[in-house]
Amino acid sequence: MNILKFAATAALVIFCAQSFAAKPTSIVFESNAATTDGIAYANYIVKCSNGKRADLTAWNNRGKWCVGDASSTACEKKQIKAAKNACKAS
């Protein structure tokens, strides 16, 4: 019986910790830019539920979203996934 109570408590703690994780509340366009090679990209600002802000860059006509500046390698195909990752990192 104690093992069952422990497992239920552990699952509840894990679930609560995930619900308090920072989440994106808004994504706002900031500017268009280009690399030194002439590759165009767009800068976005993500506001997170913990009050912090993070940068996103959109590449390939918004087909690739990266956390951080132009040199970032943490990229996703979907804007919301990149925004969630940006909030987790901040």
C-alpha cells in the first residue's frame, strides 16, 4: 500500500512541476534581417509566462524556427515548439 501512495505522490509532483514550467504567452515580429551571405531571416520576440523574453529567428520563409540569434542550431519546424523551447531555456 505504501508503494502505491508513493507512486501516486511522485506522479502528482511531476505533473505539478510540468504545469509550472514557463510557457510562451505571445510571439511578436521584431525585424527582417540577412546574414553576411545574403540569406534572409526574421527576428521574433517570445514573451514567457515567467516574465522573461527570448529571441526566435525564422528561416526559409518561416519554415524553420530557431531559438536565439542567427547562429543558433536549436531549431524546430513549428513556431510554437521553438517558442516553448525558448521559454524553457530562459
